[in-house]
Amino acid sequence: MLLQADLTAVAPGPLQRPLADMLGVLADVESKGGATVYRFTPGSVRRALDAGRSASDLHAFLAAHSRTPVPQPLTYLIDDVARRHGQLRVGAASAYVRCDDDAVLGEILADKRAASLGLRRLAPTVLAAQTDPAGLLEGLRAMGFAPAAESAEGDVLITRAHAHRTPPRSAPEPVPDGPPVPDDTLLAAALRAIRAGDLASTTPRKPGTAPAANGELPRTGSAETLATMQAAVLTGEALWIGYVNAEGAASQRVIAPIRVEGGFVTAYDHTADEVRTYPLHRITGVAELADDAG
């Protein structure tokens, strides 16, 4: 590459990968074309220093890969940014301890019981902690000290013992004048349920099936229910069942079993007009429908 006095570098052709990576950190690409132009700025030099490079590393890199001498303005730029880099330090701390007597803080740091607090001395009279303020207070009190909590402004916080405040009440939602107006989805579902109930109650049963009086659900033993379900899977016949859901609501349904396994039956439910899965233990009974039951 060719270094120029206007704080730019020109790469006449493609650069090797290590060289291109390092130059991409140290400088910003200004233009591309037959040759790539890089520009050195305080921000780009700081970026290289943040990546762990030192000023001497940057001087050595430029001297080794430039076909021209390193311009004096670029040398000054690197030295100036490196001199100011790291003068300010930024970190994270959950809480702090301050005391005018640095000997007390030294005693805290030397105590093995303070290891869990993650303390670190920031100044002769200030310690930073990785734990939260409440945990720091509790830890110091367990060590025999009597710390006081303070606010962000440096004022001592005063807490009242057994002070409980009733949470504010939210205004109740207004009660509508009447029931909500049903939408098309609700009306369609209600109509489908009514038609399915009519189908379950009027579909003819095969001879020998005990009729359900007054809307009672069919009753069969668990073994008979399972055998009838498995047979319907093979023949593709529809069945009339009684079903009790988790809330205890009973209903009659006409289903076409598809699969029976693991204590569940998967079937096309004519009541819901969709495929559903029902636990066998919630089915009160099952009855076969007559062949002409459409």
C-alpha cells in the first residue's frame, strides 16, 4: 500500500487477507474502484487501540507494509490518540461502599467472608461490588459492620419498620348494558352445534342398541367401548358417543374414528366439523349407527 500525507492509504490492487483485515480496523474505506482508498481518522485509530493494539504495533505495521515512508502527520495522529486512550475507564458495578477511613475498607477486603460480594477498590475510600445494594448491606451486617444505605444523591435512606402501603386501586371496567352482540363466527358455531345435537339425537341406531331416554348419554363398559372404536376404525363407520369434558359438561356426538392408541381416539367429529382427539376414559358409552344414517 502507498501511504500519503493527507492521512490516506492507497491499495493499488487486492490485499492479502491478514493485511486487509488489519487495515480495515486501522482505517476507514473511503472509495473503491481500480484502487481502494483508506482514510486514517482519530476514530479508526482508537478502534485499533480498542482491539488490543499498541501505538508501537501500529507504527511497525505501517512501516512494514508501506512502499512509501510513513508520513509525519500519520505518526502524530497515532501517538496523540494513543496518549489519550484509556485515561478514562468505564465499567459496571451493582453497588458501592464508601468510608472516610480507608483502613476499614482494607479490613473488609481482607475478610474471607467478603469474597461472595465481589468487592474491588476503586479509590482509597470507595469499593465497588458485584452484588446488589440489598445483598451488600446484608453481607456487611453479617460480618459485624453497621452500614447505612444512601440514595443516588448521597443522602442516608431512612426506612420505617413494618411500613405497608395499600396498592392503588384501579377503576373497574364498565359493565355493558346487555350481552355482547354475537358475531358471524359465534353464530356459525352455535348453528353447527345445534345441527350436530339434532344429528346425535335423531340418527337411527342399529337394532339392539339401548335407546337413551330424555337425552341420556349412551352407556357401555370400557372394554366394549374400546372394541367398538377399534372396529369402527377398520370399517370406517360412524359412531354415536356420549362424552363428558374436563368441566363435567355432557354432550352427545357423532364421530368417525380414525385412530385409537394410547388411551385416546382421534376421529372426525361431525358435531365440531373437524378432526379431534378424545380421551377414552371421558367417553360414557358408544353405539353403532344404522347403515342408512346419513
